[in-house]
Amino acid sequence: MYSISAINYVILTALLCGALFMFFQGLHKRWTLVASGKPWFGRAVSRQAIAAKLNWRAFLTRGVLLSRLIKRPASGIAHLLLFFGALIEIVGHGAFPLSWLHVDVYGGWFGSVVMEGGRELAGIAMLLGVLFLTFRRILAPDRLTVHKVRRGFLSMEILLTAIVVLGFAAEAFRLTDPAAHSQAEFLGRAIASMMHGLGTDVLVSGNLVMWWLHGLMGVAFIALATRTPMSHMVLGPINSALAHPRAGINLSPIDFDAEDDTGKDPVFGAARLADLSQKHLMDFSSCLWCGRCHETCPAAQTGKPLSPKKVMATCAEYLEQGKVDDVGLIDELGQEAIFNCTTCGACVEQCPVSNNPAEAILEFRRHFVMDRSEMPDTMAAANRNLESRGHPFVGTGANPEDWRKDLDVPLFVPEETEYLLWIGCSVTYEERAQQIARAMVRILDAAGVSYGILEEARCTGDPAKMMGNEMQFQEIAMGNIEEFQDMKVQKVITMCAHCFNSFDRYYPELGATWQTIPHAVLIDRLIKSGELNVTRDDARTITFHDPCYLARHNDIVDETRGAVAAVGRLIEMPRNRKDSFCCGAGGGNYWGGQGGNARISDVRTEEALATGAERIATSCSFCLLMLTSSVGKHTEARKVFDIAELVADALPARPPTAN
């Protein structure tokens, strides 16, 4: 028999132990660098602190089932073949050494079909997966090469290919043994059938040589894995397990009263890696540099300086070099690029290992604004106006009462009114957006909903927070929370996706307790419950633009479509739901967003017009304003509408008033 002697297993096992030592040593080095960030698990890392942060759903779906990779079917299938093939091979090879201890794990149906056949199919799956990934690395798409190229992937993929090929070669030599009766290892047996002309000595020696080459390369791969980009195989699932349970951007509040442990003046935001949390540093360490964030970033795709891939790769390089205290990082990233971010969350949604580039970018933005008092001029003007006049709309000629002219709109009465209809700054001060509120009043009246408004118009503070001025946001938010509590507000309707996101995500951290509902969600609910009757026109074609702050940030996609489908025929754009393309207004870019080779809203508008739909619908006042501006370059006809406007137009005609 061409058996491998016990001493060979002993030596290989010793080498494997050494490789595992290097594997875990590499992980420890990475954790040491990650630990230099601000504590994310708490001051004392404990099992309880770690368990409290675990996101098992993300770990299973993204880390194990690779759900985000499957969005690109070819790449996703290749990764699945490689991942699960390797997993089965590891289990199978783990049982293989038992044979030289005279433990028969390969006998009978289980051994033949499950152990041998399973490993054979797993090996083929690995080979197909790694070959695809290797050739894709050689013939790399732009996203893999733009800005920065991750070195080390190709060499490790070639090594992995060699391991799989040598595994089948070793199997073939083993199966030339007359005593071998395996039928399930069909590929190895097919290769072995072509080798019987070789002499017995050659076959015995070849069996041993191939076994050792396969084993040594496998050991080398394990030893190098955590010291090369292949570390993502471990770090990716771990990082997904640590992902925030809520989608989108979750920007931590700043405690402005807290004292710095060092006794120095506190640093607002981040200028260096040490100013960021350990989770952010874990993101940089896990980053694949795959460029999926770059491909979906509206700023990057319209030629602006920002590329989330470049931000992540630059930070990853600083981390790898141990430059955690280098304050030159923020200037290398650049102020213009940092303020290009629209906070749309596309990079967050697409990342296969659950990184959050947008959060890191916003921490750098906070530092520019609150520590260095630097921001683009147009954003600075909006911030000054927000501070002095309570809203960011510079030069507006609208008065706060203009939107309700000729309307009988009730004021909110504590303990009597069910809903507070939050008007918000854009609906108050932008003439086009005022039509949303007027339509919403008609809808609420038609449905018999108990609602009221505040006597004075105001802002949630979202523009300040997303432009980096957390201090101003908290001041505005605390004022709103105090008034809402005094008025015993329990339910709030918003007509702006940014208002909803602030109320629902950030206000509870400051003490808010009310329930917030987007107007599109309420409209859909009223229609489905029969409280609101509308007339549907099948000839009316409508395409829908998903606001980033509803779809990606808050998983609201079905309710908006339900409201649209109730009044007309929905035609989807190619990029829709959580994969929607931004309008360009977020992150304060309504007051900026210039530069590059195109306006973001122009790109989205052309996509909407290409559907051939008669109307473009959305459910956010800022999206409405941006798309309306861009459509005006193509036609003078009114084509962009808020959901509330479409539904209000579909209400049954009111009966004439009796004399």
C-alpha cells in the first residue's frame, strides 16, 4: 500500500502547530493596533461587554452566508464555493489522520459518500472559486485598482490554487494503489487512471512527494493568512458580528461635559486614528480594498475628490504602519473630499465585511468643524443662518406662514391632539417643498386624523449634525425635546427623511420618547386600512426615487411603494430600494455639492427620465428639491412630485357645499 507513515503525520502536525502559532500571533498584532483606538467595548473588556455588542444576524448573513457578496452573482458564487469548499475540506482532512490511528472513518456508506465524495466535490468547488478569483485579480476591474491596489492578494490566491491542485495530485497518486477502492473520489481516480504506466517506485515516491507539497503549502498558507490580505477570511465575519444592529450611519453623540482622561483639552471628532473608536480601526483592518464602496459612492461616481475606498485604504496603511498618533492623516485625506460625503450610506450598505466608511468620514468632518473651524463657505453660511435664524436656508424670501395660506391648519393641543405634524425647515422656507405640507393637510383632513402643528417653525438640527457641528445639533435637539415634553407630544409625522432619521435615531439618545412616523408610511397605512380612499389611474406611470434616509438608513422601502402603487403604475429605476442612487442633498451638500464632472442630482434625474415614466415620485422634501432643479434642465413641465402630492390629487372630489 502507498500509505503515509505515522512519522510524516507527526512532523506535519508539528509544523501545523507552528503555523497556527504564527496565525494567532498575526491576529494578536492586529488586535494590538485596533486596541489603540478609543474603547468600544468599554474600559474593561469583558465577555459581557463583547456579548452586548454582538450582532448574530449580521454574522450569519454577511459573515457566513456572504449575503452582500451575492449581490454580484459571479463573485459571490466564487466566494461561496471557495468558503464552503474549504470548510468541508477542513472537516474531511481533520478526520483523515484518524486512519493511521486505525479508526475507520471511511468505511461503509457514510465514509464513501459523505467523507470521500463530499471532500471531492468540495475540492472541485474550491478550485473553481479560487481560479475565478485569481483570474479576476489578474484582469482586475477598475474598482480593484482605482486609487490604491491591495498587494498580496494575487500571490496568496496563486498559493491557494497550488494547494488545491496539489491536493488532487496527491489524491491521484494515492488512488493508483491497487488496494485503494474509492469510487467517490471520481476526479482523482480519473487522473490516476492516466498514471498506471508509471513504475511502482515512481508512484510510491510521487505519493509521498505530493502529500508533502500539499501539506507544506497548506501550512504556509495558514502561517501567512493573518499577515496578508487573506486575514479578511477571519476579520470579515468577526467585523460583521460587531456591526451595529441598525442600518446606515450611527454617529455617536459627544459628551461635551466629559473631561479628557489626559487632562488636555478634549478633541472633537478625529484628526488621527487614535481619535477614532476601536470599531472604526477594526473596519480599516478588515477592509478588502475591493472598491465596492467607490462604485456606489455618488461623490466618487460624479468625479469629486472623495472616494470611500481611498479613505479606508489610507487609514488602513496608517494603521498597518503603527501611525495611530499621526495628525497628518486628516490633511492627507483632504478637507474637500471629507465634505463631499452626502451621508447616503451606500458605502455602508455595499461593504461585504460590514465596514462603515461614512462614520469615519463624519468623525473627520467633526474635527474640521468643531476643532479647526473649517468647512466649505456655502455650508458655513448655512450653519451661521441656522444659529442666528433657526434654519439653514440663506436668502430665502419665504415667511414661516406662507405654506398654510388659505388653509385652516389646527395647532397642536396637549393631551387632545394625536399627531404633531412636523413641518421642518425645508417645507417651511422652500416654496416648492411647501406644496408637500399643503397636500399632507388635505390627506389628514380627508382621513379624519387628529393632528396639529407647532406655532413656530423650526429645524431638527440634522443639517448641523451631518455637516459636523454636533454641538449646534445638540443645542437645537435639546430645545425641541424640552418643548415636546412640555406639550406631551407622543406621535410625530415628518415630511422629510432627514427629520425622521434625526427624531428616530439621534433624539432618543438625548432623552426623546415619542414615536416618529414618515408621512409616506402613514399614508400607506391609511390607504390600506380604508381610512383614506384614493382613485387609481393605471394609465399614470410613476417611477420612484428612494430617499437614502428612508431606504438605506431605515429599511423603509415597501410602504413608499404601496402609496405610489395605490394611485398609479410603478416603474422601477435600475437602482432602487436599498441600492438606490442618492439625490446629492445629504450631509449638508444641499448647500454645497459642487465640483466634479456632474451634479449628483443630474445623474439620478437622467436615470429617472430614462424609465419613460410620466412622473417622478419621492418621499423627502430635499429629494424633491434636488430632482426638481435637475429636471428643469430637461423640460419646463412639472414632473417631480412628493408622494403626498400624488395621493392628494387622487382623492375623490369633494361634494359641493350646500347653500
